[in-house]
Amino acid sequence: MLKMINNWPLAKKLFIAFVMLGALVLGLAINGYASNRTLSSVAARHVNNGIAGLSGLTDIMADIRELRIIVYSFYNAETAKDAESLIARKAKGEAKLLADIDAYGKVAGDDFNDGVEDLRAKAAALIEANKTIFDLRAANDLPAAVKAIKGVGKERSHDAIAAADDLLARTRDRSAKDNEYGQWQSWLSL
């Protein structure tokens, strides 16, 4: 085989060498392009789903805790003006919680739809428990209001926080897997 190649004219040898170099450069370019697109996809998913998702979940947890504070504050309200203010804060807080869940649902990714629906259901149950507590306190049934605050109110708050915590753990796990995949793709592009 080597003898045959040695008998080729110089132009043919150079042509074959340039074709082989061109194929190598083309292969490297295709690999670089594919790797860059893959890494860009991983980065976009991390930013769009990971970072935005973590921020959204943080907002949701703060909303849940704020509603709990409002419930305790309403129970201890000393004046009608304070009670009115807390009723308005509760309505705004509930609307914000539901809006934040909807906003999170848009960035969470389709693979998290089940968790988002679970969180939405737990938030609805919390809102219903808070309504019960407010109704009991407004009716001056203080023993029943305290029992509801420490019972169903606490349970529903914990359920909603647990649902958000589950999504938080899933988001962290997905980000770690995306990072691992991105590192692997980065190594392949070398």
C-alpha cells in the first residue's frame, strides 16, 4: 500500500492530505457546534428552570409563612381597624401565593407539573383553613379559633411548605443532573 502511495504524483498526495485535513476540521467543527448547542441548552435550562424555579419557590415559601403570621396577628387584633387591615392583607397574601404558584408553574418545566398541582391543592387547602380561622375569630369563638390555628391551620401550612420543599429538592436534583450532563458534554467537546 505504501508503495502505491509513493507512486502517486505530488499533486494527488497533497490533494488527499488536504481532503483528510478538511474532513478532520469539519468533524471538529461539527463536534464543537453540537457540543456548544448542548451546553447552551443545559445552561438555558439551568437559568430558566433552576434559578428562576428556586427564586419562585422561595417566594412561595415566604407567602405561606406570611399568611401564617397574618392569621396569628388577626387572632390577636385589638381594634376593628387592625382586623380590617389584616383581612385585606390576607386577601392580598392569598392572591400573591396563588399568583406565585402560577408563575412558578410556568418556569418549573413539564416534568414538575404533578408537584405544581399538588402545591396548588395544598395552597387552596391552606386558604380554606385560614378562612375558617378568620370566621371563628370574627365570631368571637376564641377557643375554637385557637384550636383551628394550632390544628388545621398549622397542618395546612406544613403541608404547603412540605410540597414546596419537595419541589425545591427536585429542582436541586435536576440542577445537579444537568450540571453532571453539562460537565460530560464539556469533556466530550475537548
